[in-house]
Amino acid sequence: VGSCGIVATQNGNANYNPAQIQTGYIAVTSATNYTVTPRVNGRGGSISPNSVQTVARGSAVSFILTPNSGYLRVLQVGGSCPIGAWSGNTWTTAAIYNSCNVEFKFFCASCLSSTWRKLFQ
């Protein structure tokens, strides 16, 4: 976002007085795009898309997590992107205003004892 000045002038002649100088500003914006870089930390599942996503300023992007058998997704999402929201196994960022990265993790629920495993299923 930027601005530029506009100055309008009018020369006078023998029949009228010069007009006053008028100054105004126009906001100049560009269609800015940012990148969102996804990553899975560790093993236990995959994300889709699994590549850098280009996002228009103020837009959001979604990622679908697919846990491997015996694994569950970790609800806490890391990285520098704005806090998003879960809907099932899909996580969607909040509005993007800078390039950022997002990091997902999975944990092995089947590796836990049956007592602990019940808490996560």
C-alpha cells in the first residue's frame, strides 16, 4: 500500500483570478500474494497439499491431515501462520497477511497402553 500526490493548478489570465491549488492523495494497492509452507514434523501421517501454497492477501488456505493407521493428529499446530481452526481432519488458517509456515504433528495412539489409548479414542 502506498500513496502518491496529485496537484491540480490553473493559471490565471486577465479575466479571472488564479484558482487555488488543490492537493489530493490516492491510495495505491497491489494484488499481493504470500506463501504458506506446510510441514509434517516426524512421522505418523501426511498432509495435502504438501507443497508451498500461494495465497492472496487476506485469504486463507486449508490442509487435510491423513493419519497413518494407529496414529492421531496433534491438535496444536506449530509455525508462524495465524491461528486457524479445525474441522475434522482439515485445518484452515486465519487470514494471511504475511508469508508463513505451518507445522503439523501426529502421535502414535496405538503405542500407548490401553488405559491411555481410551482417552484419545
